[in-house]
Amino acid sequence: MNGSESILDVRDLSIAYGSKTVLSGVTLDVRENEILGIIGPAGAGKTSFLQAINRMDAFNASMKVTGTLNFLGRDVRAWRNAYALRRQIGVVFPLPVGLPLTVYDNVAFAPRLAGKRSRAELDEIVERCLRRAALWDEVKDRLDSLGSLLSGGQQQRLTIARALSQDPVLLMLDEFSIAVDPVTTMRIEDVLKELRQEMTIILVTNLVQQARRLADRTAFFLDGRMVELGSTESLFNGETLFPETRDYIEGRFG
Amino acid sequence: MFAATDRNRTNDRIQRRYRNVFLGMTLLLVLPVLIILGLLVVRGGPVLTAEFLFEFPKSGMTAGGIFPAFLGTIILVTMGLVFSVPLGIAAAIYLSEYAPDNWLTRSINLAIINLAGVPSIVHALFGVGAFVIFFGFGTSILAASLTLAIMALPVVIVATRESLQAVPHAFREACWAMGATRWQTIRRVVLPNSVSGILTGVILEVSRTAGETAPIMFTGAAFFVPFLPQTIFDKTMALSLHLFVISTQVPGVPEDFPYGVALLLIIIVLSMNALSIGFRTWLRGRKKW
């Protein structure tokens, strides 16, 4: 097993939008260099969970987060500088988001925010991140074309390259395969297997088998609560004690 | 199996009939535009000579040119823009990018829509009360252009806000997630992708204010001024008011003069519109997502 140091410690987390609670009483930890899979049907609270971690609630006045989220030993809401917190956490969205900037500027965006100006340094970051996202060979000759006009699968890998450009401690992927073709999905999965050596990954996925292929441990969310969290192996070997989990994994609902 | 039934044929006939009705309505719309333009060009065209454009009116406005009015309209519109555009764009950025969705924001939005619906004569009276009398600017270019600016503001705000909203929200979230502030996101991603739309809105607004008469006739535009304005506290002539004056108030004006003035106004408005259409086409040619 990978290192057991916990980098994210969630205690009794609840999230509400106005008077509507979408997630309550979640307690879990994310360990260094693991891939934590989160599965569950739509509306289970998976995306809200990710948004609470990098404090996106700051951009949504109706989103209320309670409980504690210790990231690198400090409550995320005690980070005085939420921007610095977000720079440690890479995010990949369900729909590919190539910003309407050049491919180069997409990947250089975060490093520039962090104050990097030297062209040589940026060149190095852009190439390294695009290579690791398995996109370099396809775009190396057109780094100055618009990232938002790449194909969906390429944009999703561009998003990953952009997330990597932040040198994140934690990478969060939210149903990344929902809008990309199966071949791209497999390529990205290979990328993730490589990345787990260097960082911790939370993989929210709508594909149960994807969690099975990639995740060390898997959490099952349902109707705004976490039903269970266990090693992926035990969950899929039918050792689960919860009938809902078994039904979901076996495709009986969701 | 694929042969047309009677019912198919009837439906087809009916749908063709409706198509022709809608086509007729559309052509009916074009007719007045063509007639107005044709009349103006035929009767006003010969009037628009260089002397007419760049000379002062003579003999009680029955001869000479319209230069003071031409220049006056350009000054009024330009100054109106200088006041309304920065303010309008700033307000739109706040409303679109920063404002929380609460009762205050909603009332401000409602107020802006209402402001856009206020008749221009009411704007004129407000201009008299606020700028001419209260701020003591007198009937002057300053008071008139401020009145035009107030009138233009809601349109600038709405056009800008819509251009900003046309930039997908996902772009903002992607930037925020990378640790960008709201302002960094606006400056690097949102504004560069909405600036053409904002410009289009602003240009269309220019063409509207150029033709307005009511807001300026009480606040700074004059019947006749024998000299060009020296400061922003002077009165000025303006094309729209001049057209009104020589059509109705002054006896002995050559019959084609008003057509010439009207044609010039239309040319200003249409060339502005053409500019804005050009922008839009250019935008479409460079689709960004």
C-alpha cells in the first residue's frame, strides 16, 4: 500500500444550498499518493464535496459548508489565502474546459498567476505538463492555436496539463470521462496511473468500473451521505455490508 | 407506401400559404425603409455639398451650410460617450461578475430596465433640473452631453452585461480553481472575449443618441449660434434640432435643405451601424469556442 500519511482529513462535513442539504455527516481521510475513488448516482453530493475542498463556496453565496476539512494539517477555512490553497489543488471538470487562450497560455496561466515570468521557465513547464498529460505530440506544432478549439478529448487532456502546471499536492477529477471518447478515457487513465507516484488523486466517477480499475480505496455516496468507504478490492469482491452499495456496483440502480 | 396522401398534399398547401403570408409581412417591413432612404437620397443628395457641410448658416438659416450643427452633434455624442461608457461598463462588470444574487441586485437591475424605458423628454426635464439648474452648468454642451449620457447608460449597461454573460461560466470556474481572483479572471479571460460585443453595443448606442432631439433641446442645443463653441459651457447647434428648426420654425428655407440634414443624420447612424455589423462579422470569423 502507498504511504498512509493523511493529506486531507474530513470530519462531519455537511453542505447545504440555502435550506437544501446536499451532503451531511461525511467523515473520511485521503492518504498521500493514493487514488480515492468516489462513486454514486447523480445528485449524491460528489461535486459539492470537491467544491468544499478547494473552497469554491466562496464564489457561491448560497453554498454553506460546515464541519472540518483539514488539508495538509490545516482547516481549509483557516487558510487566510484561499488562492494559495487552490493553487495546491488541481481540478479537472466533467466537461472539457479549454480556455479561449492559446494552448501555451492555457498551461502557462497558473504559473503566471504564481508570478513566473521567464520565458524559458514557462516553456519548460508547458512542455513538461503537456507531455505528462499525453497531449504534447498532438499540439507541439500549434501551441499558439486556441485551446478552446481543440477536440473534446484534447481539451480534457489540456485541462489536466493545466491542473498539473500548478504542481498540485492534490488532483481532483470530477467525472472527467463524461464527454470524451473511450480511447481518450483510457489514455487519461494511463496518465493517472503515472501521476499517482507523485500526487494524491480524488477521482469522482460515474463509471463504476473506472473506480475499480484505478482507485485504491473507494467511497460510495448516495442521497447526500457517504454510505461506506473501503478498499476498492473489498468493495468489488462483494465484501460490502451495505445492500445499496452492492446494488449500485452491480448496476441495479443509478 | 411513400406516395403522398390527400392529407399530406393539403398540409403542404397550407404550409406554403402561411410561408407566403410571412414573406409578405417581411417585405412590407422593408418597404418604408426603402421609400425613406430613396426620398432622402434623391432630394437630399444634391444638397450635401462640401459647402453645405462646412459653412455657417446664412441669411437667417435660409442659405449657407450646417457646419455648427454637424460639429455640435459630433461633440455632444462624443462627450456623452465619454461620460456613459466607462461608468456603464464598470457598472455592468459589477452586476455581472461581482454582485451577489439578492434583493438589492435585483432592484438595481429592475431600475436599469426602467431607466431604459423612460421617455427621452423626461430625461430632458431631469437634465434641466439636475445639470442646468442644480449643478449650475447652464444650458451648455456639458449639461446636454450629461443628459445624453444618462439616457445612454442603461443601454450600455445591458449590452455590456449581456456580452459578459455570453462568456461561459465554466471558464470562470476553471480560472478560479487555479487560484485566480475574480479580477484576474475578468481581465485575462472574460473581458478579452466580450470586448467586441461591448463595442457593438456601444456603437449602436452612439447612433441612437446622435438622432435624439428632446434631451438636448432644453439642456444645451440652441436654435442658432453664430460661432463655434469655445468651451463646454457654451451652447451648440445640433443636427437633430436644426432639422426640426428649419422644417417648422423658419420661413423661406429652401425645400431640399431639411432633406439634406436628414440624409446626413441617417448617414451618420447607418455608418455607425455598418461599423457594428462589421465588428460582429469579424467576431463570427474568429470563433473562440
